[in-house]
Amino acid sequence: MATVLSVSGSPSASSRTGRLLRHLDQRLIAQGHQVVPLDVRTVPAEALHGADFRHPAIVEATELFARADGVLIGTPIYKASYSGVLKALLDLLPQYALTGKTVLPLATGGSTAHVLAIDYALRPVLNSMGAAHIVQGWFTLDRDITVREDGSLNVAPATAEALGHVVDRFSAALDRAPALAAAS
């Protein structure tokens, strides 16, 4: 099965976006994929803001992207765009860091007014980085993601069902990728 790099572009440790990604990681693991989580907020700020390509954390992130077969990228939407911390990391990766990769973009936000941010803000960047296949992404409203008192995640039923389909399509695309590459 495939190795998936699951990237949370949220700057917050208590982020719904990050929690949702870790929840979806479990679905991918159950389908036989190896999932490697990366919370961009854990990359030292001096490396991101100082554009230090040689910083060990940036080198490590670059290596994680290189080893992955697929990339799940999640971000909160702020002012109709993906997070600045995610932008900072993507800017420090090699130009074609996503070459040959299958990518699933996901976003969370407080209003449906931001639903197109995946297609108009994030997808062009992922495409410019050489992604082989960007599967249909998904936008989830913050109100559809709640954290229970025990720390577990509750996703509204209709949203959970839709996300399940999106993740399953991503998983299927990952499974087809080696066959497509061999046929090329």
C-alpha cells in the first residue's frame, strides 16, 4: 500500500483541522496505507519565516514529501485562502515537490463563503508543484466538527459520510497510481 503524508496547515494546537486530519488518517490506516502526520505548526518559526532551506526541520519536511506516494493537505481557511504557515512551508519545498504524487486537499472554515478556496487558492499551488493527480477536495464547516469532553472527535453524520467518500476516492487513486506509472 501507499505512504501518505498527512499535512495539517493549522497554526493552532487545538485545531479542528488537525483533529479532523488525524481522524481521517485512521481511515487510511484501516485501508492498509502507512500514514505519516506532519503538523506544520511544529516546524520552527525561525526556519519558516527566515526561509532557511537548510534548517534540519525543513530538510526533514522535504524528505517526508519526497518519500510519500500521496499527500493529504488540510488547512483552515482565513480570508478566503489557506493558512500562512502552510504557505510558508510550501514556499520552502522544492518547486516540483509533488511530482508523481496523488494529493487530497481539505479545508475547514466558518462559512460556506470560503468553499471555493480549495479550488481557487490551494489547488493552483499544488498543481504548480507538479502533483500528478489532485483528487476532488472537500470543505468542512467548523460547526460540523466538535470535540467531545473525552477528547474524541464528533463529525456531523452527513459530513462524515461525505468525507468518507472523499477519502475512499483518494485511497483508490493511490492504489491505481503504481499501475498508471508502470503503463507510462
